[in-house]
Amino acid sequence: MKLSNAILTVILCAVSALAWTGQKAKMNVPFAFAVENQAMPAGTYFVNAPNMSGIGSIESEAGKRVFFLTRPGTYGAYDPKVKAYATFVPTAKGYVLSEVLMPGASEAQKIPGVKPSPKPVQIALLGR
């Protein structure tokens, strides 16, 4: 029974990922970082907004894509004046992506399991 639930979860996540139609933004990260325990070198990345189930992704220019989970919920009202960003927190092993505020969103989406830091680094998200 547990195995069939695990398979169903994997299938549902894959279907959500394949049906991705979310908003995309670009960022230039000047340092190496991690997302969902995946190492990412410094470089240019494209962030796909988390969908209503809380699944987002980040993709390098070379095509490496990592999916991440945020807390599902309301994403607030659209506001074209919002300055979008990604927040990274320093850890003993380097920087870790902790939250994303997409262009126009009024609420940042936090990645569960990443501890807050008194010295986070914010990187601006740009249009495609």
C-alpha cells in the first residue's frame, strides 16, 4: 500500500511539472548555491513560479532543472509595481535558496526546511 501511494505521488508531481504554464523570470546569481540539496554553480537562471500545488522550478542556461516545493496557498493579488526577487541564506555549506517573490506577486513563496538567516542575500528577478 505504501509503495502504491509513493508511486501515485511521483506520478502526480511529474504531471504537474509537465503541465507547467507558470510565469518565468530570469536572475543572475554571482555565487554557487543549493536548491533542494542540488548544487548549482554561479550563473544565469530562469525561475518558474510555483503553481497552486506549490511546485516551482529553477533552470540553468545549460538546461539543468531542479524542482522545488513551496507552501501551497494564496499567492496574493497581482501588483505590477512589485520588485521581484529570490532570497538566499548563508549556511555552513554555502548559500541556499529560501524564497521567491515573482514579478507582480504580492506574497513571497518560502521553501520549507530552509532556516531564516539574519544576513540573507536578495537577487533581483528580471523579465524573461
